[in-house]
Amino acid sequence: MLIPAEKLIQLSTEILQAAGVPPATARAVANHLVEANLKGHDSHGVGLVPAYVASILAGHIKPHTHIQIKKDSGAVLSLEGGTGLGRVVGMEAMDLGMERARQHGISCIALGNVGHLGRIGAFAEYCADQGFVSTHYVNVVGHDPTTIAYGGRDRRFITNPFCCAVPRPGGEHVVLDMATTTIAAGKVRVAYMQGTTVPPNSLVDADGMETNDPRALFGRDSAGAMQPFGLHKGYGLMVMCELIGGALGGLFTLQPNNPRQGATLNNMLSIIIDPEAIGDVQAFQAEVESMIDHIYSSRPASGVDRVRLPGDPERESDVQRTAAGVDIDERSLRQILDSASTAGLEPTSLIQRFELGTEV
């Protein structure tokens, strides 16, 4: 079902408010989720509203919490997220990081124990919009692992995102934002909800054998696991995100002595660089543009329309989905409306007011 972005934002805002999120915060989180849908990352979109509502009502996520400074070393800050909403606490951390980068030329921000941050690219884009280069190492904690170590059969990690962005004056920043699994867990969830399969090298079954059936992770007998992307190389980056984002950034890894209450929590270590502190910004920008032109001039391979940079697919999806609407499958919409009911709203009223055209 194609639903306009603004309608999804309003619907998600109402549900989050009913779950106890302050109005302005609910709107910010809803924008964050729908932006992920618009950019083609449905795994981090409005399909997460039910999980957010459940975590808030269970007391695992605290919607009124803001950032706390644990240790201030000038260019380096250690921050406590207090299981606050990731969109809110994460942006507060980026604001502090950019402030320190303006003062010192570079900052290192260790953010620990925060509610699900959502699409990490949003934080890198926020920094890039203000002219900063940034790199982000993230681990995922708070619930049982979903991902095997390369060469193993047992779950040891979750999806551990890595993100890096280079700003461009026109706003078309180069943004690499990826899970260190072959696909994000949310994309497996979307495939499960839609009744489709996942790409090769994404999942293994309970015996460690390759499978493309998302029920290995989300079905009744979900004893399978996800795989790191790129064999040992993606696995190596996954380990570094766990150790740098988790052990250093938040003092909180997925090792079994740490708590797992069922909520999705993140730790993130961000390095934010002010290009002006390094040298000639105009020369930097000119070099970036020259290299980008050189990349774009490459002849496309057979079956490919053109060579793209990290960030291009998201911009293309944003244009298309802003015009056409976001496609929400019936099962995901049913779950969203069920979460509205759990939060105290009447689903039938929402269906009528938002013209959802469903019998959910």
C-alpha cells in the first residue's frame, strides 16, 4: 500500500505520543523513521514503531531522557544516553561533537547506552550539512545476538553498523552507511513480512548451513543467524565496531555478562573532523569534486545504467518515494495499528482518519 510520507509521519507521531513520548520528540522520531523509508531503508523505517512502543511501555526506553556528560576531556567527550530515544540523544551528541570540533579541529564522542539510533546515516548527514567529515562505529546490544562470527556457527553479534560521510557544498554528500551483516536485520524482517527471500550469503540455519529463508531468523523456529558481509573482511569490521563502538564507546558489548532485557540499544563512537583545521577547505572541496567527476566518468558495466557513489541510491529513492509514497506491506501496517491499540488508540479511527484503505 502506497502511503504519503507526511501521512506516515502524522500516524507515527500520534502513536508515539500515545505511548508517552512528548509531542515535539514524537514528531522528530517519526520524521527520522519516515526519512529512512524515503531513502529506501525500510528496515529502519516506520516498521519499527511497534518495537519502539513496546520498549517504551516496558520501561526499557525512556522518552524524556536527554544526554548527560560523564567525562569531559575537551576534544573528547564521554556521554551517557540513559536509554533515551536514539534520534533525540544521538543528535544532542552530534551537536556537542560539532561544537568541540569547531574549537579543537576534531572531536571524539563516545555515546553509550542509548535507545535504537535508527539509520546512522542521518547523524553523518547532519554533521556533513554543517561541513564536517565524520566516522561512526556502532554496536548493538540489549537483546540476544543474531549474527555468527566468520567461520563459526554460534551467534555472537548483532548488526554493528559503520558509517562515514564526506560533505559536499551542494548537499549531495558522500555517505557510506552500512550494517556489517550482509543485510540489516530489519531487511530480513521486511522480507519475512512480505513473504519473500533474502539475498545469498545473508543467513544460515540452525546447523550453520546457508539459507535465503527469512524464517530462519523471524519464524517460529528462528534458530538461524545472520552472516557478516564479505567473509573475513566484513567480519573484521564487525569486530572493530563491537570493540570501538561498544567496549570503548559505551563500555557495553554483547558479551554474556551484560544485561539483555529485550530492547535494542546502541553504543556509538563518533570522530568528527573540521576540514578547516587541516588546511585549505576550497582545495579540499575541489579535490573531492575532481575525484567524484573521475568516478562518475567510468563506463558502466553491462546491465548497469551508471556508476554511483555512496549516498546516491538514497537520494534517488527519496525523490521517487516522496512523489509516489512509501510502500507499506499489509502485515507491517497491521503491526503498526496493533501497537497503536496497545498505546491506547482506536485503530479503526486511525484507519478512517488517515484513509489507510485497509480492513486491519
